[in-house]
Amino acid sequence: MKAIDKKRQADFQIIAHWVNEGDRVLDLGCGRGVLLEYLKQKKSIYGVGVDIDLDKILSCVKRGVPAYQGDIRAMLATFPENAFDRVIFSRTVEQLEDPDAVLAEGLRVGRRVAVGFVNKAFWLNRLNIFLKGRRTVNEVYPKPWYESLPANPFSVAEFEDYCDARRIVIENRVFLSGDWRSECSRFPNLMAGYAIYDLASID
Amino acid sequence: MNDSEQAPLISDEGEVGFVEYQDFVSKEPFQFVSGGSIPELTLRYETYGHLSAAKDNAILICHALSGDHHCAGVHGIEERKQGWWNFMVGPGKPIDTTRYFVICSNVLGGCQGSTGPGSINPATGRPYNLDFPKLTVQDMVKAQSLLIDSFGIDRLHAVIGGSMGGMQTLQWAIDFPQRVGRYIALACGARHTAQAIAFNDTGRQAIISDPEWKGGNYDPQEGPAQGLAVARMMAHITYLSDVGMESKFGRKRRSGDQSREHFEVEFEVESYLRYQGASFVTRFDANTYLYLTKALDRFDLHSPESLDVTLQAVTAPGLVVGFTSDWLYPPQGNREVVEALLRLGKDATYAELAMDFGHDSFLLRAPQLYELMHRFLSR
């Protein structure tokens, strides 16, 4: 596996750890279906991917991963409560148009929700803005702003605030350091490059 | 139907070349779902490629309303037009005839060699006409299953179809889950919208109100040509899109001549549609048109209980493809089928192709459709 793929797949093992054998899993913003393929191999799940981009759906078809091309919010609305054991947002939330509403829908449709995101307040991101006045460009996000998708990045602290405000139960949380590999245990809002949350509704 | 030029997209593609149709005859009485029966039936079909010794490489292709069994190759050196899905079926094409044994049959109720309203009723020695039993998509599929039996094929590698063929494909997956390895349904849905029924009925009324229809008992050599042509012209509009028509015809005029009669053909689009209407009546039977459109209008996977209950029977992995500009069978109707399948925990994929040519987009060469079909069939 290439280093960049390793980094892109930073949350796979952690999410796989949270997923139970034979779970029904919905991966929102599934990309090329790599995570679902991984979970299928590791935990024999029934998985469905959702993506807006046909090219990504083509890759899912090649992998044998059931996939749905369309809008996440509209798709979620067609499912009853707890239709899935696990709903996954892996680097998806920052690109949603109405993250609050979609996360709420995710929590309705899934018994548990995994959210993986890049921590906006990671020290390097702060330093780049503070010293250079520029955002961080790395191997996962190599493109300048004008070639990137619109994104609404947030920090660990902001996400915690959100869960608190919406009374979302945080069952587990894992923070990774800047290399997105080794675990980071202290001062996550400053020291974590990547965060993965395991959420549940209050009831 | 698309008559456009079909140049090979990939250089190592071959052609199925010359093909001949065959007739499958069942001498057993055939019972229709809505009651009624016929003492025997014929299905005209074509095959391409070779059936493996294990008989596990067969693909059934289901055609659309005005299509037929001739989906690839040519019948003779004189024939300029290839089968209706020639670009999709052949050596090295997505439905690869070097790997698969492809079967395409003219539907029950059709008029291209299969038993339909225009066939002779052995009991009376005269055409069935309106004595032909009420036809449903389920009957079409049941008749096809007899043809598949005749090859000794237990399980099809895949069932594939677009439009009416897509509905048959879904019906196959529901009625014969153990016989379908996988399925691809293109530009279809779980049932007709009110708009689709409205267009069909207007077409039927054009036929029925033509005095030549004669209560369905017209002379096979004559018949309601005007009514059928108008029905076809109108239906053809629903197969296209505003953008597609605009780019193909715009306001182009037939010629610079302004001296013609006021209501003669003036615009290119008029000429095109009149040609479509006029050529349709030479190959299609008006009563078949009535029966098939009615079967489509009555097709409803939401009934008798709900879409989720109907689809519960499906076991095969499926691919459903909607087309953004299809306003006859809009994307949401295609999407709805996959949403129900996913609610039921089935293996189903929905893809939506951004193509400008309306409902008939599935009959056009598009690299994305190529990729989708190829990948899904070989996964």
C-alpha cells in the first residue's frame, strides 16, 4: 500500500474495530468503496456505499460493493429508524451542505455513527495560518484552494461542542497524531491530526 | 430507437456478424396471470455466442416496447441496420459474446414472430385480435422462462433490459430468483407515473379512434395506419428530451422552399417524426401496441402490498441505471427500486448517467454505460 493510501485509510482499522461481525453498514461519501471492501473482508458485513460521483460508483461496482449514486440526505430520508447497525462518515462531514441535519439523519438511520475528520485546529494547521498565512497542503490535500471542493473544516473542540449541544452520546473517541497513524492521547484539539468518533443517540 | 452510426469505441471489438432468428414453439397451453389461456405459443428469438457445457454463461436480453429479438448483428448483406443493441453485444463488447451465450426473444404479445394478438388462433383459424388474453409483464417473463427451459438452462448468468425490458428484468428477479445470477435494469421503474399512463392512453385512443381499427378486427394487410403512426409519433417524443431534440433538430427547416402548402412538412423535426410514424406501421401491429402499452401501465411492483414486500423475493445482485434527462421513466422511479432493495438488505447498485437524450439514452453509445455494464457483468 502506498504511503498516501495508508494515510487516506487512517480510520479504517479503528472503524473496523467498532463494527461487529455481520453488521449492516452504510458508508456515506464512500468514494471508491475501499473501506466497505475492507470491512466485508474483516467482518463479513452487509455494506452499502453512497456517493454523488459516478466515477466512484464505477469503482464500487468493480469491487463488488453495493453502491447508490445520489444525494446523501435524500437517500437517508428513505430509510426507517435503525435500518443500519453502523453509519460511517469518513472525511465526509466537512463537505456536507447541512451537516447538522445530515448527522441527525445518520443517527436516526444508524444505531451507531462513526465520524472521522481532519482536525482543523491541529498545531501545524495553526502554525501555517499563523506564520505563513496559508492553509496546510499535504499529500492527502495536495491541491490549492481554487482546485478543491468547498469544505467546511472543524476542530476537535468544535465537534465536541456540537455533540454536547445536540446531546449526542460519544461512546468512543480516538485521536491520531499528525502522521494519522500513532495514537495521540493528550491535548487532542492541538495535537491530533485526525479524530474518529463513535456516536449514538441519547435514547 | 437510435439509428445513429455505431463506430467501434474500442479497437479490439468485433461484430457478431450474420445472424438468423429461430422459433421456439410450445404446444402446451399457456395460462395468463389475469386469466385466459392460449393453446400454444411461439417465441421468436436470436442467440449469439456459445452455450458452455455447464450451461452457466447465458444472458437473457429483454427488449423495449417497440424493440424485437434482433438485438445484434445483421440478417443479410443487404441489411444496413444492425440489431438495436449492436454496440453493446458482440465480441469484446460489454455483453461479450466470446464469453456469454446471449439470448434475445421477441416478447409474448409481440408482432415480430412471437404469438400475439395478430397470430392465428388455432381454435378459430382467425387472428386472436382482442380475444387475445389480457397481457402482463409477468406473462412475458413466464413465456421467456419456457424458452430458457428449452435450452436446459437452470440459471441465467444475467438478465438485462431497458425500459419495458427493464421491467421484465425486475420481474425475472422477483418471479425466478433462483434462476437469475444477476440483473441489470436500465431506464425503468416500479410502475408508470400518471404522465406515462396519460401518454400511453392518448396513443391508444389515436389507434382506437381510427375507423380502420374496426374494433380490433382489421385486415392484417390494412389496419389503423394513421392512428398507429400518430401514437408512435407522440410516444417517440417521450423517448427524447427537449435538449436532445433542440440539438438534433432545432428549428431547422426541411428546405428553403417557402411556397409549399401551409401544413405540409416544414420543420426537420416534423419530417423526422412523420418518418418514425410511417416506418413504424410497416413493422408493428396496432393491437400489439394496445396490449403492450396496457401491460406496461398495469405493471406495478407497489401492488398488491408494497414495493418492499414485492422485492423481498429478489436474491440476485442488481444494477439499476437511471438517466438524468429521462422524463418518461425519471431517475427517481429507478432510484426508488434500489432504495427499497437496500432497505431489504439486498445487493443492489444505483447509478445515474448524465446524458442528454432522454429515455432512449440507454440505446446510445456512452463510455460510462459501457464501463458500468462491463464491470457489473464481470465482477
